[in-house]
Amino acid sequence: MSFSGILLIMVIALILFGPEDLPKVARTIGKMIFEVRKVTNELTKEFQGSMGSPGDIVNKTLMQTASKTVAQQETPGKQGNSITDEELLSYDDEIPTSEKASPAKSEGPIILTKP
């Protein structure tokens, strides 16, 4: 906007509102513009915060998972209940000794034993 355009708007405002009401109108318009900018800035911040949230959540989850994995790799003896593959495949503890002697009485799953 050029200087002549601004001058034309000021002259029209002076004619419409008069010299007594012009400061009140200017003050009211200034307050309205301030409120609109304030609300716009708040909405912009909220929108940017909500758009960044899913990415932040995923990043935090990945970082926590990575830190837990690193902590477990650094202290392998302190994991507590570490079960080996052989222990997972062994069912000897679950079968009572009387059923081991006679597998025909067993009503459970078929158990293969090593010869």
C-alpha cells in the first residue's frame, strides 16, 4: 500500500466517524486486531504441537526400547530368569516318574525322548 492509499483511507475514516469518535474507533479496531492475532498464535502453537506429537511419541518409544536393549546386552548375567533353548524344549520336569516308566498310561501329548 502506498502513502496515497493510506492517506485516502484516513480521510474517509475522518469523514465517516468525525474527529471525536475516530480515536475510539481506532482503539477498538486495534484491540480487535490484537485479539485476533493472539487467538491465531495460540491456534498455530496448538496445531504445531499436535502435529509433532505422533512423531515425538514414536521417537520416545524407540529410544526407550533401544536403551533397554543396550542395558540388557551390557548385563547378560543379571537378567534373572534366563532360560536356555534346551530347558524350553525339555518336558521332563512336568512328567511324573510313574508315567515315565509306562508311557501307555499317559493321556497327555506324545513326548519324544532322546535314545
